[in-house]
Amino acid sequence: MSQTVQSSGDTPDENRRDFLTLATTAVGVVGTGMALWPFVDSMNPSKDVLALSSVEVNLSNIAVGQAIKVMWRGKPVFIRHRTEREIKEAEDVALNQLVDPETDDARVQKKEWLIVVGVCTHLGCIPMGTATGEPRGDFDGWYCPCHGSHYDSSGRIRKGPAPLNLHVPTYTFLTDTSVKIG
Amino acid sequence: MSAPVWNNKVVKWVDDRLPIISMVHHAAYEYPTPKNLSYMWNFGSLAGFILVTMILSGIFLVMNYTPHADMAFDSVERIMRDVNYGWLLRYLHVNGASMFFICVYIHIFRGLYYGSYKAPREVLWWIGILILLAMMATAFMGYVLPWGQMSFWGATVITNLFSAFPVIGDPLVTWLWGGFSIGNPTLNRFFSLHYLLPFVILGLVVLHVWALHAVRSNNPTGVEIKTPQDSIPFHPYYTIKDLFGMGVFLIIYLYFVFFAPNFFGEPDNYIMANPLSTPAHIVPEWYFLPFYAILRSIDFSFLGMPAKLLGVLAMFAAIIVLFVIPWLDTSKVRSSRFRPVYKWFFVLLIIDCFVLGYCGAKSPADPFMGLQGLQVITMGQLATLYYFLHFLVIMPVVGKMERPKPLPASISESVLKGGANA
């Protein structure tokens, strides 16, 4: 290509051709990307999935020391009505003993209610310890049977392969006995 | 070998316009095959046979399967109970997956032992690894479709692996799921891809065979075909040998289908998926166990990378390393028959893979094979270390140090002398 241009000695023509090649390529790449995006984005959560993003829970039936599971966005949320002892245990831990340091205060709105997403932060199993009689691990919280992670009474990771504490979802207390998650 | 002349007018008319008959003739009759291939060379064509079996049984299963989170489990039970021969189609498909992996793993280790990955067969080897990766993806997504407890939680654990990547991890997992957990959108896309990928595999197999025909089959001596005396036509010599092997294979395959159809399965998968309760002991299908053991064995962080990310990287590296072994192996000799030192390391590698598989099936804190004081996790770590040592250290070093036995002058010579081991 450059040879034909050279023979005519017309350098501006060469620049123009380079520009056209570049511009065409750029438009082609951007255009292909734009055409691909709808396909990629169609795999993201759809509007009806996103619409199911909050749930209201009545807390009046949960006795002290008891915990329940509720479904939120297709996964369980643990709501534990903590005992005095559990609260004290959670507050007394030194932060330097924690894998993912966080105070108990930062994880609860009301001390007696611990609300966390019940999905192990390792590979997504449901830790045991919500129903009475299930193993609660070495720290009075939850124990994940898949790969052996122990969570404490604040839902913080204490032992095992999980890297992070159980997530705290956004929630608001509507009344003293009713909470809206999401 | 000149192009064939067709006497039949119809055949000639077609072949002049689309030389497909010449192509088949070329592949089956003119393709010179080493005359010393052992039964270890049966597993490629066996894998091809199972691929066709899987596609056929799968197409018919789909006619009665409902890809919806509320109905998938029941539709599979209906296939088992109400659909005519539904149980047969499903058991052929389920056990076919295990058989497919058995054949492909033997095929791969055959290639490793006889140096079939070495020049000029590197691209042939690469395509084979791509086929393995596509098979793993297909098998994983297929296992999700019955929507049992193991389907659901296996899918949860494996898709969560991608959350290990920094920054993009979480959005990536949400994108894979099409929601905030494994659910109906996930089931639908896995169904779509599970139907697509086998045809991708079929395309890769065509490339694999094409590459094979360009570089020719390796053989137990690892010495290339030099004269016409070294080879025989594929048909009828190897078609009949493959057919015999297929008979033996079918006895084993159909034994499982008819007499032990759930041998490779997990009872938990006959319980419908429950997003609120994880089974006490999650294990992947047997063909993923060694990789699962590698994933789990990394329980420490290193260089600021968390254990979870390292485990995922190690698991992928276990396959990626296979891409570069044509250059990691420094030996000039292909076949381990003539490699007195490497041969034993190869045996160790096989044992190592079985140890990894055992570790993948057990809980990390259990004692290894009943040995008190040796935990499964520790043994898994040692076995993982050896796996990578084999490819990254032993292969390059032994190739340089070892003095191979003398090679036969030709395939023909080795056959007439009764083989190299005689």
C-alpha cells in the first residue's frame, strides 16, 4: 500500500487512508462491543428479580436465645435474638483476635438482635446453628459444614477458610417487633 | 498414494462436486497408521463414541425435561418413572459422563507416558486440553439440571469460586447467577449452555482429528514412521481393533447402566434443591475430586493474596500447566519406555492423582486412610505440591540428567525384535 502512495509522492493521501483504516476499525470495534452488550447484560438480574429485594419480618415470636431463617433475595437471612451472654461474648473479643476486624457495635442496630446474611463467605454454603440442636461451632455462633468455618455470636469469622464476616444486610426497624430487610 | 478413481457413476458425480467420499477414503484407507499401536490407543475413538452417545441420549432426554426451578426435579423423576425407557436414557447419560471422563483421563495419561505432546504434536495436545476444559464445564452444568441438593450446592460452591477474584468477583458471580443466588435464571442458562457445549466439543474433536492426521499418530516406541513398512492402513486393521475394544468397553459401561446405575452418584441428589439447607457433606463428582483437593489444600494466604483466591488459581493452574509441558519436558526421547528414570516419576504422578482424588472426597480434618496424626488436608497439600513439582521441576530436570535407553532404528525393527522390552 505504501509503495503505490510513494510512487505518486502524495503523503497527505497516505495520512487520509491511515485515518480511514483507523476510524473504520474503531467504529467496528465499538459497534461490535455495543452489539454484544445486550447479550451480556441479559444475563444480569432482571427487573422482576430486582423487584423482590425487600422482605418484612415479625420478630415478636422469636424468644431470647432463639434464631430463625428468612428468605431474602433467594438466600437465607439469620435473625438471632441474642442472650446477655452472647452479647457479652461478642463485645469482649479483642479486635486483634479477628480475621476480619469489626466491633459488635458496628454490626448490630439493637444489641439483642443480630441480623446477618446466612451465606458462608467462603463458598456460599449455609452455616448450621440457627435451629436448636445444630452445631454452633467453637464460638457460639454458626458452623459451616462444607469446609469447617466457625462464626461467633456476632457472625464474625473466627476459624476456618472463610475470609470475611457474615454480611450484614441493610435493614430498618419499622417498630420494636418488626424489621424490614433490604 | 494417488487419489482414488471412482467407478460408480453416482459416487463419482457426488465426489466431483463435494469430495467428501475421497476425504473419508483418505482418512480411513490412505491414512498410514503405525503398525505397533497397543490397546492404549483405543481410548480416543472410545471417547468419540461416548460423545455421540451423550449427544443422542441428551437430545431425547430434553424432549421430556422441564428447565424450571419448580419443575425440573419432578420432570427428571417423571423421566425415571413414566417416560418409556426414560430410565435407560437417563442412566446411559449419567453413567456415560463418568465413562467419558475415564476414557479421556486414560487417553491423557497415555499421551503423557508416550510423550505424545512433544513436537510436532503440541497443537494436537492443546486442542485436547481445550476439549477437557469444555467437558468439565459441560459436566458441571449438566449436573445442575436435575435440581437436587447436590446440583444446587455444587453449583453454589463452584460459582462462588469466581467471587475470589478481587473487584470484579462479586458482580461476576451475580452476572453468572442472573440473581442474588442460584435460582431459576441460573438453571435456564446452564440448560442452554449444556445443550450448546457438546457441539462445541464436537467441533474441537474435528480439529483434534484434523491435527492428528496432519502430524500422524504417535506410537509406543515414540519413533516416527519412516518407511511404508512401519505403517498399515487404518481400515481394516484399526477399525477392527477399535471395535473389539468397544465391545469390552460396552460390557463395563452397560454393567453400570443396568446393575449399578447410581454407583457414581450421590444419594443427596434425589432430594429436591433446598436453598435454606446445605447437605452436611458436599462432594463434587469423582472426576473433579483431584482438582477439588488442590482447591481446598490452599488454606493459607501468601503475598497478600487470600487463601480463597490462591486455591482457585492453583486449581486452574493444575490444568493450565499442561499447555506448556511440550517445553517443560526437556528429554529428546518421546516414549517413557526408553526413559528408565522418568518412567518411575510417571508412576508416582499417577499415584499422586489418586491420592488427590481420595483427599478431595474426604473431610479436611479426617485422618488420611485411617492414619492417626496425618490429616487429609495435610496429605492433600503434599500431593498438590508433588503435582506441581512433577511438571515444573522433575520434567525439566530429569529430561536433562537421564540417560535414555537406545531407541530402535524404526517401528518395524522394534516389532520384529519383539518390542523394546524384550
